[in-house]
Amino acid sequence: MPSRSEKSYAASQWENEGGAMRPSTIGADVGHKLAAHGITAIPLTVYEWSGYRYTNAKDAIAAAERNIR
């Protein structure tokens, strides 16, 4: 497991490449609190099939394949 300083270095490298993503719909007060606590937004891929949503691609594929049978 990386040490705290290794994590800090990794975070600073990421931020040097364009910064952490922040939701554009949050208010300034919420954004300030997130930053004060070191909380960052992480983009999430969601797979949708037949009205259902999956965060795991293998689960979406399995559901679709079950439907074919």
C-alpha cells in the first residue's frame, strides 16, 4: 500500500496534468468544503442495457447474454 507521501505525490502529478474534475453543478460553498477535506470527484462509467444500469461491464454483458438464451 502506498504511503501518504506517495499518494500526495501521485495526486499532485494528476493535478499538474489538468487538475481534479469537479462537478459543475455544485455551489461554491460545497466546492470549498470538498477542497478543504481533500475530496475530489471521480468520473464513473455506467453501462446501460434494456433500461438497467451497471457500473461493471461484465455484469452488463452477462445480463444481455442471459436475455439471448
